[in-house]
Amino acid sequence: MNIQSLLQCASVAVLGAFGSVHAQLAPEVVDLYREIEALPAAGETFELLIGEHAEDLLLRRVRVQIDDDAPLEYEYSAAETAALDNGGRHRLLRMPLPAGAHRLRVALISRHVDALPQTPRVDATVEYPFDKGDGPLTMDVSLVDRGWLRGVKPEVKTSAQPTAVQRNQLAQFAADAQRGWLAALEGPQPSLPAPPSPAVTRYNEAVSMMRSGAQDAGMALLATLGTQDATDPGTRRVRDLANLTLGYQHLRQRRGEAAAEALRRVRSPGPYGNAALLGLGWSYLLPKAGASDADADAPGGWWPQDESDSADLRRRMPFRYNWSVAAGERADDLHDALVAWNELVGRDPLDPIVQEGMLVVPYALQHLGAHEQAQARYLRAVEQLQSARVQIDAALEQLRDGRFLAMVDAETGDGWRRWLADLPYDDGTAYTRILVERVEVLDALEARRPLRDQQRLLSTMQRMLDAQAATPRVDALRQRVEAMQRETAQQLAAADAALIAAAESALLARRDGTGAYLSEARFAIARLHDPSQRAIDRGVQRVASGAGP
């Protein structure tokens, strides 16, 4: 992936995080659900609402058990978490429950806003015995921060029916969580879509300025965005992207110190930390302020644009010759670059930026004269790249044998949230990070999502009808549900095929890129073992320096 593509994908990801697009169900499905919901009930309905009132905490997962029934677990997507944080309410349960004594057990699992993957989650559990009468009952469970002495505790409130305020909160949650069909069921949606984030708007404005030739104005706006205060995750993400874009723009113009200043402000780990570390290393090898072009061995106007340019760069900057060894300030620059690049190579081996890091580290070691260490790192790169290619092959098998779709549709929630969850991936699913970088895959997922929602809602309708006594009206409704289930299944099969095709294309492209890095690592090892190449390089250096043949 070249850096331009990286920034484009990053921009798409930022816009997606703040977008207001709602996946819609077919209107006839929503109308049918309302008809079934309006059927006479036995007056034993139990509803459970989930909310969150804890500053600096994001609710990620909830586990609920009623009496001795099997527990229900629901994992919230990033959009749903933000909707709860905005004061929304999620209706987790609506079910028949007989009158009498019962016990509710709820576990709320959350994380701090800036938590890293290894940071422990915050667990809050409540066990709540209650007596239910003959009528309906609504319980509202919220995660509440009671201060540093009392900690985070669940709070339970009960009422016969959802209040007017709660109904508005349910509708607001559905709208904020980008689930327009649910918002339509819960109540009226906002008349106007939510405005885009001001930070996203300003970032797009800065990029537009630079593309239209107003480089200085665009970079000045990026610098402002890159140093702004950010109190929410979305704005911090835009701030990182602004610094990344600004840093690489400085690299284009061969301003190493300015590039390093911007790239150091990018959070690492973070969504753009890998690209920042790669650029930071190269920034140390650019001329210092006041240095002449003669002080650098790189061509004017260079910047790291893609893998092939970086590979060429490793052969020409800051040394034109494979066996050149740095000394003095140049050696110090290489040591500084190694600090950033060594941090990079310990990260996701499927990331092409990390794969680039696997080769720039031995490149730097080689030009410091540490040839044995360089060879060891090249051999390690070969091993890692081979393993990455095996991992991609295993991922392709998951696409073709159905495990990928099964993972997407796993009943930890609505299926979509797995793509936006901040929980760590294990080795078997790490490839999904490749997929969410591709706009084609995200589009296919988004096109498929309302069909899966529709399929689940139709299954819910079927269960609701199963609880009704057989009547001509109920039978007619059941036939309509079955007909819509067949039609939805056909549409979903086509959407599945489109998603698999887009995902396979993304993985094959990454496999090709990994293979290219693997070939380059092997070539570098061959050059290290080629004595004739070493002699040629040294001879050319002597001639170039005027020392004679």
C-alpha cells in the first residue's frame, strides 16, 4: 500500500466513523413487524433497557441472566458505544415473563477511553431480585460512575412501561448507532441527519487546499488540527491523521525536522502509529536545517511514496552504494532512525508498513557496518514474511469454506460490530484488519448488513407468532413472514458472494505485496553473501571519491 493510498483509506475510515448513513430494511418488513407487535399480548411482557452514565468509560459488552436461564451476551459496536455515551438507551430484551419472584443478574464490561488492548477492562455486576406482577415490567440498568471512592456501579430502575423520556432515548440510540430501521421501530428519527464532525470537515478542507495548489494554507490548517485539544476518540483520530498527513507532506519537501515534529505527535499505538513510525525514521535521514543538498545523497524532491520507491531508496539513501558505512553525524542519524523502526517491526506482520520496517532495519544496520546483525534481521524478515503469507493463505481458506461469514454473523450482537470493535484480534482473525482497509469490502459489508438485520427481525417475528394461539390472522401473518424470509435469503446469498469476492481480492493483493517483500529480503541476503558485489561497490566508491581504481 503506498502512502497516498494509506492516507486515502485513513480519510475514509475517519469519515466512516462520523457518518450518518443508516442501513434500511424493506418498508414491508417494518410494517409487518408493527402488525405482529400489535397482536394482543398476555400482559406479561418484560423489557430490559441498558444505558451508561460513566465519564471516561465506554460500555463494550453486557451479560444478562434471568433466573437460571442461559445467559445472553451482547457486544457493542463503536457506533453503539458512542450512542450510549450520548445518553441513548438500548432495548436489550423484550420477552414474556410470568408473574412471581425472579432474579436478574447483569454484568457490564467497559473500558477507559484511552485504554490499550492489554489494559484490563472494568467489570461491574449487579444481582437484583424482584417480584413481577401480572402486568408488564420495564427495567432500566445503567452503568454509573459514583466517584473514585465508590467506583463504577450498575443502577437499576423499574417502571410498568418505558417512560416518555426512555422512549426518546431508545429512538435516539437507534439513530446515533446508525441503525435507521431500529430507529423507525422505536420512534420518529431526527428530521435532519447529524452534521459531520467539524474536525473532519476542516481536515477535508486542508486536503482540498493542498490538492488545488494552496500548499501553505493547507499545511497551516493541518498544523492547527494537529495541535488542537481533543477530548473524544473521534477528534483524537482526526488529530492523528492531520499530523500524519502533515508529516509526510514535509517529507515530500525534504524538511526532516518539521516532518519529525509532526509525526511524533501521532499516537502510537494508534490507528496511524505504524505509518508515523516509518516516516519518522526516514525524517532523521533527511538534511538538517541549513544543510546543503550536497550533504545528502538522495535526489531532490524525494519522499517515500510506495514500496518500490522505498526499496529503491534503501539502495540510494543516504548511501548510493550497498557497502557504504556511515560515520559521524550520519551514523547518529541512522541510530535515531533505528529507534523508530525497531518499534515498528514488532507489530502486525500483515501490515505492509510493518513489512517495510522489516527491511529498513537491516538496511540501517548494514550501513552502520553491522553486517552480521543485518543478515540476522534479513533472515528474521524472511521467516516473518513467510509466516504472514501462510496466514493469508489460511484466511483465504476461511473465505472459501464459510468460516469467514460465520464469524461476521456470530451472535455476539448484530454481526457488524466485530469490524469496529476495539477488542484485540487473535492470530486466526488478524487478517480482518486487512479487509477493513479496503473501501470495496466496507461497501460490501454495508450492503449486506441491512439484509442480515432483516433476516434476524423476521426470525424474531416468527418466534413472536409461535407464542400466539392459531387464528386465521396469525396464520396469514406467518405465511407473509415465511415468504419474506425466502426472498431475503436469496438477496443475502448474492450479497454474500459480493462480500467474499471483495475480501478475496483484498487478501490476494496483500499476498502479492508480501511476496514482493519476501523476494526483496532474499535478494538482500544474496547480496550480503556475494563477494564480487562487495568488491564492485568498493571500487565504485573509490572512483567516485577520486581515489582512483
